[in-house]
Amino acid sequence: MHESTLSGGAQSIRSINGRIAPLEKVEEKVLSDDANGKVVERIIRPFDPTGNPGPAQKIRITERKNADGSVATETQVFNANINGSFALTEKSESLTKTSGNQTTTEVQIARPTLNGGLSTVELKNTTITKNGDNENADTLIYRRNNNGSFYNAVREVKQTEKRDGRTIENTATYLSGQLSAQTIAETTKRPDGSESKQVNIFGLTAAGRPNGTQPVLREQQLIEKSKTASGTSETLSIRRPAVDNPNALGPAQKIGERVCTGQCQ
């Protein structure tokens, strides 16, 4: 068992007028790491649009390897108040098991109650099936109703396919059994380490269109990511349906640029 500090990372945003403002700074420390598991503490320090620091957030992740090969993970989220002290705001416990090409993860999420205890507010069950480089993830989310019972609130099905140097992710979200939203993302990685990503976002509503029963394209995101000497740079542009022609996307508009230095995900 040992404690070590990892180099942190910092993210900034470059607006369309060229101004760079810090977004957040992340510091990570490994509190212990041995044959039984690992404990990591992460401090996230956010900044507002003017660059002023906001209340920090502390996340402690405890991972334990069980004898049967399963992995149990406990994640505690603490938010800082104006005095700088941390209070627990969320706790999640997950158990991951793998058998053949299938991995299942069960998650329980609890939050503080008025009496100072913790109450489970959400259950999440995910089954991932892999077939070579492709995989299918099926997630069911259960939440409490007014009577305190859990009900199937959301189902998310994500299909990931890799072909010809591209990764295509098709994510469909169902509410009460009905398709309510869909996202199709295609990522292309280049030999120099840069990548481009096109994300088509479908929903039941879009600008200039009446509400419908089938999702329609409401936004297209264009993301360009490149490596820099100190980390990475990521630009985001969007296209949305034109008001005068809802069936066609308007020109791309650059929203901003995210710059990461240090450890970048």
C-alpha cells in the first residue's frame, strides 16, 4: 500500500473572440494500490466564464477485486461549501462481472436525506456484449416514484461499430418504452493522433418544427481534436435546422475551443 500524487490536468476554453478562460483543473492522487484494489482521490476545481474559481468537488473512488473475478467499486462525491469544507452529496456502489464476451454492471446511487442518512434514488443495470471490435450496451435505469417504488424510467441502447479506421456509435434512448432521442456519432482518427467527430442529434422537437412522434435531426456537432505540445486542443462547431427551411441544416458555426494541458482524456 502506498500513496502517490499524479500530475493533474487543466482545461481552458477559447471563445470565438480569441479569449482563453480556464474551465477546470483536476488533481488526482492514488491513496493506495495493491493486489486487493485501488483507492483514488480526485479534486476538481471549476471556474466560471470570467475565470474566477468556484467551489471544488472531491471524488473518492475505491475499487476492490473479489475472489470470483468481479470488481466492486464505491464512488463518493463531496461538494465544497463557501467555507471550503466538503460534504457528501452522492454515493454509488457498483458490481461488475464478466463471463465470456458479456459484462454486466449493477449500480446503486444514493443521496443524502433530510434526516442526514442516505437513500437509494436510482438503480442502473448495464449489459455489454462484445463481438470482436464491436459491442452492444443495453442499460436500464430505475428511479423511485411518488410511492417510493422503483420503476423502469429510461432504457438506453448503444451500438458501437469499428470499420475502416472509423468508430460509429449509435445511441437510442427510450422513455416509457417509446423512442425519444437518438445520437449517431462517427469518429475518424488520423495517423498524426488528431481526430474528427461528427455527431447527429435527433429528438422529438427541433427549431421550426412541430412536436412529432418520431425523432428528427435537431443538431449536428462537428468536433476537431488535435495534439499540442502541452496536451490537446478541441474545437466545436454546430449546425442546426434553418428557421425558413426546417428540412435543411444551416451553415456550421464555431462555438468555442477547449484546450487541455497535462493529463488529458
